[in-house]
Amino acid sequence: MELVILNLFAEVNYSATANNVDRFLSKQLPRLLRRCGHDLIDLSSPKLSWAPSHSTGHNYAETSIVSALSIEQVIKAIYKSIYSCSELHKTVLIDNYVYCYDQEQIIRMLPYEKSQYYNRIKPDSLLEFADAYDYYQQQCNVDDDNLIDLRVYA
């Protein structure tokens, strides 16, 4: 096993990290949910049920079941990360990546100006998620092979 030394005070590239989290939540999250039988809307509930939302009626091979269980741990970490964020940031994340609202629609629902949303609120939401996800991956027992650090360091 390779020893990884972390610098807890390493400089984070905020813009690159926000872009990385945005890609992860907009591209990987829907794919992961599909692979374990969930829909995006399942994440909108404060109490996510881990029972699949639908079934194809097929028996899956053992490797598929193990893969789905591994994915469920990742989904659980994403879910807990979103719901651990501050109320404003949680709202921004859910509206963007669960409900997939248009950016203009989200801005109209918030008591902030467009420039504040794009320059501070949305990026801060993504950064808070990245920090929380780092923690919740461990708490949700995500397999070592699936652990990722969404932060980009300067």
C-alpha cells in the first residue's frame, strides 16, 4: 500500500474545485443513481430510502449486486454531504443537481443578486460540498477504490 501524506493546510484552488464538484454532481451523480436503481428526485427527501425505486425483474449476477452496494455507499455519502451543508448552500445544491432547475429560476427564488449568486453563493456551495464529501465518504464506508478528493490544490 502506498503511503499518502496529506497537507491539511494545502492551498485549495477554489475555482477549479468548484468546477470539479459541478462536473461530479451534474455528470457522475445521475449515472451513479441509475446504476443502483434510484432517481435524482430520491435525493430530495430528507429521509432517503435505500430500497431501489424500481426493479427490472431480472436476477443480477453477484458482481452487479456488489457493485450496486458499493455505489449505494457513494450515494449515501453524497446525500449526507448535501444535507450537512448550510441551509442556503443545501438549497442551491438541491435546486441545481436534484431538481435541475434553470440557473435563472434559482436566482429568482433566492434573495440575492445574480452577481452574488455566481461569484459567491454557488461556488461556496460547491466548496462546502467538497469538504463535506471528504468527511462523509469515510463515515459511509465508501470502498477505498472509490474514495476521491474533489478539491483541486494550487
